[in-house]
Amino acid sequence: MSSFLKYLVAVCISSVTVATINAAPPGFVEGHLKIISAREVELADGNPPAIAAENYSEYPLIILSQDRKKEIARVTADRNGNYHVALPPGDYILDVQGRPPKGHVRAKPQPFTVVSNQTVRVDMGIDTGIR
């Protein structure tokens, strides 16, 4: 191996080591997803459907960069509608997949900031558009 190549490998390894050592510990975002409908749908048998665990999986939450150009993470609420995600410190937007014009879900994007070793709470209410 040439001297230059050895030097280049050493610089790369050092850069990775320094970046790992200087990386800030993650913070957390948690919250509750509430599925809202203006009116319950009436089924043929007359019984309205209940919000169940399966419903939460139909509405994944997405965490976007502050400029909304990059998807950072995707999370599905648990059977009670709660979620919890570790993220690097920074500014983000919480949104839901399936917003208009491509989807049918209405929600207000929620900006939030993650700080190392701290938890920020961001609840999300979505309107399914079912009338």
C-alpha cells in the first residue's frame, strides 16, 4: 500500500472516530395520535366503527427536517395511540402520511425541537375526512 493511501485511510478513520466521540446524545419526541372524524360512519348494520389498534397503523407519522425536504423517521403509534422516538438534537416537523393532495388525511404539521437527553411532547390530531 502506498504512503498516500495509508495516510488517506488514517485520516478517514480519525474523522469517523472524532465524529463519533463528538456526537451529541439523542433526545426524544413522544406524544399521542388522536384520530378524529366529524361524524361516525354508519355501517349497514347501524353500528359505528370504533377506533382500534389497527387504525393507528393506517396513519404513520413522519418526522421531517425543518425545511420539510427530507424524511428523518417514520413511526406508527401503538395500540393506545402513543408513540416515542429517539432523534438527534435539532429542529423537526411532525406530520402524517396521506395528507392532501395525494391523500385524504387532514392534519396540522407540528414543529418541534429535540434537545439531547430530553423528551419533548408533541400530540397529533388527524381528521380522516370520513363524513
